[in-house]
Amino acid sequence: MKKIFLLTLLVTLAVSSCKPAGPKIMVDTAWGRQSPKTATAGAFYMFIRNAGLEEDKLIGAKSAACKTVELHESYQTPEGAMGMRRVTGDVIAIPPGATVELKVGGLHLMCIDKLQDFNSGAQIELTLRFEKSGDVPLTADIRE
Ligand SMILES: [Cu+2]
């Protein structure tokens, strides 16, 4: 009887000391380039790190400073010109242990129809939406 109790206790301790499964999302160094409201679109860049044990997916973003925010990627046409487009499925996968960089010439968040000037030194509030982690708020610094 005493042995069974001890075993139960050990199992309970083992389960509760396990690392929680699932993704763990952290966003770092979010920024955008300074531009006036009349330049209707602007991009945001950042590092998205997943320190968890499971993949998560960025599935959207929003900001009070933009009418809509789209997930974009840059690409090169066969003629050598640069273009950009929405990412396939409007999803950016963030694998466990990985850091995905949203950068100039690569993946980025596109602010469509700016609702304010992006002045150097300003901070723009953004909310990223992840499939598993839910909403992650962050602040992007506007630079020259
Ligand atoms: Cu874009």
C-alpha cells in the first residue's frame, strides 16, 4: 500500500516537472522605415524566435496604424527585377528552435493603407497572430 502511494507520488512529480510542450514565441528588434502617410504602404521587419518544442505559424497581423497588414515575401523576376507578393497560404511557419528573420529583401509584414505618418523615432504598436500562441503584441521602432 505504501509502495503504491510512493509510486503515484513519483509519477506525479515527473509529470509536473516536465517542460510544457508547445511553441514559445519571442519577437525581437521590430522596426520599420520612416515614410509619410501619403506613401500608402510600408514594411515591418523583425526576428521571430520559437524557443518551444513545437512549431507555430504566424497567420496574421494588425495595427491601428494600418488599414490591413499582410504577410509578404520579396522575390526576383526572371528578368532580374524585384517584386513582392503575399506569402503562400498567408502563413509563415516558425519551427521549434528556429529564428525566422523578416528582413529587407525577404519576408516582411506589409502595412497596407497607412493611417498615420511613420516618423523617425516613433513607435508603432503591432499585434501578431499565431496559430497556437495566439496574439503577441509588440512595438516597432521607426527609423530613417
Ligand atoms: Cu510587401
